[in-house]
Amino acid sequence: MSSLLLLLIPFLLLATASTLEFRYHDNREIEQYLLQVNASNPDITHLYSIGQSVQGQQLWVLALGVRPRRHTVGIPEFKYVANMHGNEVLGRVLLLQLIDDLVRGYRNAETWSLQLLNSTRIHILPTMNPDGFDDLDTDCQYSQGRFNYNGIDLNRNFPDAFAGRRQQQPDEKQREPEVRAVIGWLRTESFVLSANLHGGALVASYPYDNSNGGRELVGGASVSPDDDVFIHLAKVYSHNHATMHKGDSCADSRPFLDGITNGYLWYPLIGGMQDYNYVWAQCLELTLEVSCCKFPPVGELPGLWRDNRKSLLAYIKQVHLGVKGRVFDGSGVPVQNAVVEVKSRNNMCPFRTDKHGEYYRLLLPGNYSFTVTYPGHEVLTETLNVPYGPDNFSAMKHDFHLRQIATTTARTQANLTHADLTPSCNYTVHLEAGGAVARHARKGLSVGLGLVAAVLLSLN
């Protein structure tokens, strides 16, 4: 009888995972749910930890896709992060429901889910601040639990691109463990698009959050080189949302035209996560404020999921904007750290190819002039006509083939070293996905299955 029960574990887990209640799950319940989903769907999910909170709680991420365990060339990486502020809790619920929706849709062969998981690798971190959640109360706006266990606001703790060396920002090792975990995560995966979910307002906010009063400051907004893309992304979320696009749904909040705002125009923020993603990791990120109340009543959760579901799915599709491809050297080998720049988009840190020689540039439809540089090779300039990719679940694909030069007589951008880059650029070699950070997940998964098996056997 015990052997039979063990054989039934995957089916029992599947049944448990498919009945996700609309309520607030505590951190242990979220961990158990992710373990169950992963155990039941190993072909389309991969569970791993990016690190631990101050109190030692694992920061679990569930990756979903048809090849979930590691990156596949040509398949963009996307992520959602919730509960960065421990007392802003709706994002936890929405991301668990999104996992449930994606898995059930795939199992039922629903076209929308098949298309997403076949074309995209989706990473979901339901809680970035589990310690703060443990400390919260249920007040709508002024509850405790915002900060991590050390009393630090995690959305003020990232390196700031506008601070410069003169302000002597803390070394990475001095930052909060949750922030260090995300920074390490960004170096492990080549994320293309991201959003972090907050509460207390209803608006899609986009970079920059900060400014040093330079040319980026325009009309009270801090404007990035990809401002047109960010505005488009924010409108995709707000206009697919039931009410966000109206811009005035929260009684105690200012009106937002189209339900979107430039972060700095709303209020300046130093050390924010979305600016860090964009500047350092070449990952375009929005901050999504998804509920007027930071702790909505449980009875409102089904309706809030319905309000946000279409937006969450539509936003993921935007990872297929623009153009993607690889850069090959004169010998036909894909190269890392080739600079791929778009004319008139002077990013603080130039976009570069990853360890697979890949680049991804989110761009609206139109004609763009690309310049590609790599040491020992001629500078390559090409003009591309970029179509709208999300409807086909794929950005335009274009590879750049460089020509090697025998000698270099001038010191040009093509042979600059890392030391020549602006101090804000911190390029590192990307690790193989499913590497060191995944060991926690494998350990956690085996422990979780062991506990499940013990419970089931005790019923015998």
C-alpha cells in the first residue's frame, strides 16, 4: 500500500496544485505550492532559489517554458517580481494565480498558453521580501512590513546610476541580502523585459526614477533613451487593465493620464530596482502599482485578478518587440560583449551581447540604424526595418556578421576595454542558468517531496 501511495504522489500533487484558493498564502504555503507545481510539471517548470532573506528564507523563483531549466538561444527571458515591499501583498496573489493559469492553460492545450510557453521563458518571484511580509498588519495604506528585517527599504538599496563615484556608494557586499540576490540573478540570466508589482496606487511607472539634473531632465520628467518604448509598455499594461487606464481610480491619489507615469515625474527615487535593471542589466522594467489598497480585503481578490489577468499576459508578450539575433566574428563564431547600439539611443551602459553572442533590443516598429563594434573587427553599420513582433510571438531576427581587420591604427570604440566604460557599467560573465543558484532549489525540492511522501504515508 505504501508503494502505491508513492506512485500516486505526482497525481495527488497535481490535484493539490490545481486548486489554488483566492486568499493570502503565507511564505511556507507559497514554498509548498511552488514545490507542488514544479513536481507535477517538470517538463514546463523549473524551481530555483536566487538567495536568502535576512532571516534565511529562500527567495524562490519558478521558471516556466518548454525548456525551463536553462536559456535557449533565440528565446527571450522575462520576469515578474512581487512583494518587494512586504506590506504590498496583492502581487503575491496575482503571480501565484498567473502560475496556475499558465500551467492549466498549457495542460488544456489552450493556444494562448502554448504560444507564450513555446516562445518565452518566464521567471516568477512571488516574494522578494518574505521577512517584511511576516511583519505586516492589514491596514490599507499605512501598515508595517514595508522594509526588510533590517529595516531597509529594498527599493532604495540598489546602486544608483546617477550617484556617481563621488557619493561613494556602498560596495555590493554591503547591500541587503535580498538586493544582492537580485543583482546576482541579473548576472545569471540575460533578462529582456521585467516588471515589479507594488500596491498603494493604480499606475504603471517607468524609468527613470532618478536624475542628476542633466540632459535627461525634460519637463519635470527624467527621460531615458528608450522613452518611447517605455511609454508603449506602460500603456500596454494600463489599457489592458480594467480601470488603470482611466487614471483616477484611487481616491487618495493624483490623476495619471492613461494610467501611466514617468517615475521621476511622480516622485524622485534614489536606488530603485527598475533603474538598476535598465542601466546595468539592459532589461527594461516597469513598476506596476496594482491596487489602491496595499492589503485588499480577501473578498476582493477574485475581482482584482480579473482586472489584472489580461494585462499580465499582454505585458509578457511585449518581450517580443523589436529585433533579436547574434553577433558573429570574422571566423563565424558568436561573440560576447560586442556592443550593439541604435543610433540616437545613447544608453548609459551600451547594450552588449551575452555569453551566447545574443542581443535583444526592444523597439517599436520603424527604421533603425544599428552600429556593432567588437575588438579587432571593422565597425559594422546596418539599417533595419523592424516590424511589430508580439502578435507573432517573436521579434524580428537579424544576425550581424563582422569582418576582422589585420591591424588597428587608431584607438576606437571597437577596441575599448572594460576600464574605458562609464563607472556605472558593471559587465560580468553570465553564468549558466541552473548553476550555483539552482542547488538550493534541488535541495529544497527533495526535502519538499520527502515531506509530502511522509504525510501521505502517515495516512495509510
